Amino acid sequence: MATLTAITSWTLADVQHFARRAGFGLNPADAAALQAQAPGTAIDAWIDGSGPGYDLTAFNSALSTADVVTEPLVTASTSDTGSVDVPAVPGPHPFLVGGANAWRNNLNTAQAYWAWRMQHSPYAFQERLALFWHNLFATGHHKVNNASLSLKQIDLFRGLGLAKFDDLLVAVSKDPAMAIWLDSVLNNASGNNIPNENYAREVMELYSLGADNGYNQADITQLARALSGWSFTIAEADYITNPASPSQKTAADGHFKVYDGSALAPDTRAYYGGARTNSPNQHGTGSISLFGQSFDITTTANGWAKGENALRSILTLRASNCAQFLAKRLLTHFVTTGFSVQDLNDVAAMIQASNFDLRAVMKTLLKSQYFFDPANRFALAEGPVSWLVRAAKMLCPSLAAASALTPKGFPAWRLVTNNANTFDQMGMRLLDPNGPNGWKEHTVWLNSNTLRYRTKAAAAVALNETRSSNSTTYTLFPTFPTTDWFPAAPASAQAVYDRLVALLQPAPIPSSVSSAWLTALWPSSFTWDTASQAKARELAFLILCSPSGQLY
């Protein structure tokens, strides 16, 4: 039975468990400060992002210098022919969200931007929840082929990740990246056209109910008719021009529109069809029958789009099925894969009782005795992106400290993502899953190949590795063990180990293993000198690579 009653007190270990699962960890000092607060108050603020500790002012200011990798010359053309070298357009990572640099359309940079946000945002839960929704509503760059639209979808998760689930589901269904990804832009049910069922199938199978759980093929066909014509438009102001090739433009934004033959706003293009006066007519007419109930798919009551009433009925007519589906996903990501049928039923009942209010659901779940049960601590294998971000957060300078340095002490995330390979090699090609079912979690993250690349990433973050780009050498993860890792000089090898374990927070490591490590690294007397500091890095590397280091 999942005891969902809230805890009334917590230990430092509880706080660290919470911060690992609901964010990307806290160092010992910050965890101790959080422990001093009542758990209910602290968890509410953590989830809501409220209070002075969650002020994003300095974070937003630092975005302009977040990317430490400079590009003296950049090939402006995105094709291999007629390329022209032009000076790099200076600007922060967010150029991919819609700024003047969006024409570059670079997955590598988009990944780096989000990794930096996960590492440094004071509102860590917002980024963690966006990562969760990105896996559930998995949308891939290799088909969307627009980094700005992909990041726009992640912004959607930041803004609506704690809304009611039906509002989130509708917003994702209207999202431009999703419209391309699952072919909503091709869904034409006007006249005698057969609708494209791709999105209607996946919205039930992968995004709200689960496979064969409360619907049939007829429901898929009918929902596809309801959602026909759901596409987006692009205003002329949304297009970004390649400075080396003015005829080459990239859409940096898109705006939901039902293609029903209605007029388009001036200076607006249809996604398909280019400049025109009216939108293509792709929306079906009349009524449909979904889950045994009739829906007029031409109504715009409640301010909803045509067909939205049918989409929202998934949660009203199949509430129990949807609650079970959502409970399983939340438990698998935030709590444990070892839940019982009763645990699942208890969490699903709580979701239904909360009327699918995700803010209420997450507060209940993350305050619960069930979440803090010792059996659920270190019960999950950590996903590779979260794992690497958390290591960087623990071993690299804080936002304030990194911002104060010259050059800035931020990781060279754009070199770490390395043309989108690093995260992919570790098993999670961020922003570009292979298919709409996203990534499986827990032990599926770990195999001989992904662990090999985790080891390479651990070396980069722990051993001060460097990489060169455009004749400049960058430290991939700037770290300072004598100050940040060890506020006071350790007096023994054991003290070095204890501090690193407190920072990196692996699952318990057998004493026989840790003793063997310390004996190998410090076979004789201990002195905290340059050689010992280098060995401390090696010890951090061993902890990160250990089996215990993969659990959280």
C-alpha cells in the first residue's frame, strides 16, 4: 500500500533523496539549509519555484554568457554548396528559441543550452519536470528538423508542466513540433479524404491511456477526424534569414491553427502551402462518435478549437484508465519501478481525486511517506542526462561563482554534447528520441555500451579534461577541488572519500571496495598536496563509474 500521507519531519538523507529525484541534487551545505525548513513548506516552494531562493534574475542574466565556446568563423550556409564564412553572430544560447541565430538550427547547441539550464537554474524542479514530460511526449529533431520549435516545446513543459493534465495534453497536441513529428500537418479529413491517424493513435496509446487500454480502432479513426486540420502557421516575422544566403530562411516560431479554409492573418504563411489568403481546408465536418459518445467537431464552445472537445473527453470518459497510465509513468520516473498493484492503484486514485491537477499530484506524491520510504532510496538507475548534469552540479562552480570568473567558469557544454553524440552514446539523445515512445527508464539505461560512455563522461567531469575548438582549448568541466570540493583541507584519505561521497551521493559503497580504493591511491602516509589533489580527482572518477554511482 502506498502511504500518501505527508511526512512531518526529515533528515539530511531525506532532503538529498528528494533533491536528487525532484531536481539534480544539492550539495551538503544547501541540503542542510533546506533541512532546517519544515518539509511541507520546503517542498511546496521547491515545486512552485516560489520564494527568494528561486529568483531567476541572475540566471536569466547569465544566459548571455552561458556558452563559453567561441566561433571566430562559422559557415553560414546550411548546405555544402556555395557556403560562405561570416563572423559569428554574438549571442547567448537562447538564439535557438527564436533570436537572430535561429537559422543555424543546431541540435548540438540546443542540447547544450538545455544542459546548462538543468545545471544552473535555481528552479531545478521545473527543468526536471520538463525532462520527464520530454520523455513522455517524446518528439525528435531528426523529423521536426527545427531546434527552435523543439525548444519551444520544452518551454511549453516549463509553463504547463504543473497544470491540469488535460490542459497540458491539449497544448502538446497543438504544439508545432508535435504537429510535424506525428503528422498532424498531414491530417486531412475534409470531404471524402481519409484522415491521417498517426497522432490520434499515439495520443491515446503513448500519451494518455496506454496500449489497448480503453479504446479501439474505431475510436482512433474518429479522434483523427476530430483533430484533422490541426496544424500551425508561421508569421513573416517568425522567419530568420541566413546572413550568407538571404533566400534561405528558418522558421523560429509557429502558431496553432485549425486548417478549415478560414482566413489567415496578414503576413502569415501556412506550414504547407506558403503565402496564401486562406488556410487549406483539411478539417472534417459534422459529428463523430468517440468512446460511445457523440461530439460535434465543428463547435468552438468554451473557446476551444474545433475538435478539442473530443480530445478532452479522454480524461472525462476514460478517467480511470488515464489515471492508471499517468500513475505508472510518475512512479517509474520519480519513485520506483518496484511498485505493487496496490501502490499503483493508490496513486491512480489520488490522481483522479485531484482532478488531474498536476501541481496537487506532484505535491502529494513528493511529500508522501511512500516517496521517502527507505526501500525507494537508490531504487532507480539514473538517466544519463540527469546523471551527468548532477555530477557537473556537484563538482563545478555554482552559478554565482562561475559568473564571477574570467573567462566564465561554465562547462563547455557545446563541446560535451559533441555534435549530439555524447548524450546519444550514453543512451539518451536529448531532444531527439528515435520514436514517439521515448526512452525506457531504470536499468534499461545501463548496458555494456552505455556504461562505457558514462565512463568517458565521468573522466571529462572529474579529471579536468580539455578539448580544443577553433584553436582554443577549453576545460570541459571547470572544477576546483581545493576550494569547492574541500572547503577545509582533508586530514586523511578517508576524509577525502567522505567528502566526495557527500558531494556525489552514490548508493552505499561496500567498505571493502572503498578501502581498496584508498589503499591503492594512498598506499603510505597522507599529505594534502598537489599529488593528493590529483588522486582526489581519480577517486571522484571511481565513485562516478561504480555500480553505486549509477543509482539515485
